[in-house]
Amino acid sequence: MEFVIKISQFLLSLSLLIVLHELGHFIPAKAFKTKVEKFYLFFDVKFSLFKKKIGDTVYGIGWLPLGGYVKIAGMIDESMDKEQMAQPPQPWEFRSKPAWQRLIIMLGGVTVNFILAYLIFVFVALTYGNTDYDLSSFKDGYWIENEVLNDVGLRTGDKILKVNGEEVKAHSDVIRNLITAKEFTVERKGQIENISLPEDFLGQLSSKKRSSLFSKRIPFMVAEVSDSSQNIRVDLKKGDVLLSVEGKELRYYDQLEARMSGYKNQTVEAKFLRDTDTILRDLKVNGEGKIGIYPGLSERRFEELGYFDVTRREYTFAQSWGGGAEMFYEEFTGYFDQLKVLLTPSTGAYKGLGGFKAIFDIFPPFWSWEAFWRLTAFLSIMLGVLNLLPIPALDGGHVMFLLYEMISGRKPSEKFLERAQVIGFFILIALVLFANGNDIFKAITN
């Protein structure tokens, strides 16, 4: 069921982004009376799942979900329609239009991506507001179980004070600055320590099995007792919070495994908090130090119990436009930071470059409209930025040649554009194979 939910979000988000991106090319092309021969969601290699011709344009859905396209008459694109290009230019063709009109047509897709992302963030600000966590309320720091973070010297219980010498006050500040982090300043048992990160820190993170980075420390809350658990008959309810074991406080979930390992094959007395009452229950610990109870999560309950302070900012309709702009700016600049480290080989960040599986994995295994819209806005920014890269076969490649034409007054020959398109196509194929190959490699090795 989780797979169905994730794949549904994945396909819905990508389909929305692809259709609107291509619509960004389609609308100005039509406005400038340029013939659009095809408008497709996904690629129709050999055949289509659906197609219908309306006017001069065939609208369809292909079977290969690697993107989408509009085929504009008289344009050298991935279709490589040399037969059409060998004919004399027609007034309704792309190549017959002034350079400024062709530039607007080519920039239409990424323009829609950026506008869409901004409008989504405005909607998110108005509907959901913005939620964060006050770092000063993390009384006992973070739960850090990530192997790479442990290797560089970070430990569970560390309070993050600064990243690269800049003070951080919210949980989002830590996560957002992780991409460019070179040094953490932490408080550990009352002492201040500076922890330097190796240059290939991001590469190390990318090479290991995906796991949490900086996790909030939370109590062990009962979600469900496993049907096969030795404690199936114990009177426990969803929401019960574990307070102590054998009279010794157990405040955090991350302490449970180590504590129970000392009671293998024994029965222990555990104290739980149920609503406002405390209850005692005898729990059996198996030979592996497990109690057979699934942990639950309720951030509102944890906040009530004083584990952290949640900061919530709500926006009026007027304020949401500014709030959306702040969210857009943070995601936009953050993605450029990611590209910068990705294109710096010494960081090793290229090892984390992922393909379709990596995008699929960022969607949660439960349906959350807030998460869906936030991720869709991020992917819209990503799609817009990537399409602006000056690689022939991408929108940015076409824009690069059009700007050259407008500045120099000389139009590149069609032969040159055809060769550039082929080179760009092979570059894109190589990048797609590398990214998706990374996904496969990590799935096999981790």
C-alpha cells in the first residue's frame, strides 16, 4: 500500500510539472502563430497510449514516463526531423520567427516552472503556514545515529550552536546549511567543541545507506503491539509514553535499545504515562533485547510533554504572498548551493546524484497534501534550473544559441544546430544513465 501511495504522488507531481512546463512553450508558440504539431505527456516511442488531433496539434500520452515534449514546426529538437528542415522555411515555422519571439517561446517552460513554484508556496503559506523547531528547546541535543556523522565526530546529545561560524536558532537552519557545512560548533556536556568536516563529507553521506541525519530526540510512544510479540496480552494503548524501566528514567527512544540489551530474556517493570496518569506494566524482553512494540509519533503530544518547542507562523491572504516569496527564495538559492557542490568533484557530492528512484524516495509513504505540494514546488524549481543549463537539447542550449544570434546578428547554421543537438542529446543520455545507475548501485550495495 505504501508503494501505491508513493508512486501515485510521484506520477501526479511529475505529470503536473511536465504538462505545465510544456504548456509554457505551447502558449507563446500559439500566440506568435507558430504551428505546434505535437503536445505529449511522456514519450511516444513507437506508439502512444492515447492521442487525439485537435486543429493542427496532436495531443497524446506516451508510454515512456521520462518527461514530455511539444514538437514545434521548423525547430531543430530531439525529433531531428531533417525532412521538414530540408524544405523551404514557412511563415508558420519556428525558424521563420524573429529571434526575440523564439527566445520567449524557449523560455516559456522554465518561466512557468518558477511561477508555479512561487504560487504553490503562496498556497502552502496561506493553507498550512510554516512550522519549525526552536533549537534552544532541544534540552539534550540531537539524536545522531548516522554512521558518517558519527565518524566525523558528532554524537547523540550534541547541541548544534553554529554552522560555519554562523549561529543557528531553528532546526531548519541546521538542515538547510548542511549542503555548505564545513564546520559545526556544538555544546557537549557543557563544553563547546568545533567539529570540522572533511572536504568529501557529502560524498561520504551519499555513499552510505540512507538514514536520518539530525533527528529530534523523542520518547518511546506506543503505536501498536505486534501480533507475534511476547507482550501481546499486556494492557497497553496507543499513545502510552514510556517513562522508566526498573525504576530508572528512560526519557528518549534512542536510549531504549541499549537499556533493554541488559535485560535479555527477563521481565522488567516499566512505567508509562497514559494521558495524565502513570501506570506500571511488566514487559517481557526477548533474547535479542526487543519488546515487540511498534513506536508511535505525535509531535503535538511530544511538544505538550516539553520535548521541544514548535514555532508556528500563520499567514493572512496578504501576508502569504510575502511568505511564499521567502519559501521560494530559500528553495531556489538552496538548489543552486546543491548544484555548486555537485559540480565540484572534490566534494564527492556527485555520488549522491540520483535519478527517478531518488525522486520517488523523497515522497512520504503516507498521503500528505502539504508534503506533496512542498515537494512539487521544489521539483518545479529543480526542473526549471536544470532546463536552463546551457546544454544543447535543453531549453538552456536553445537560449544560448538565440542569445548569440541576437548579440552577433548571425544565426548559427542548421547543420551546426543539428550537430549540437546530437551532442547535447548524448550528454543528457549519459547524465540520465549516470544518475539512475547511482540509484541501482546504491540499491545493490546498501
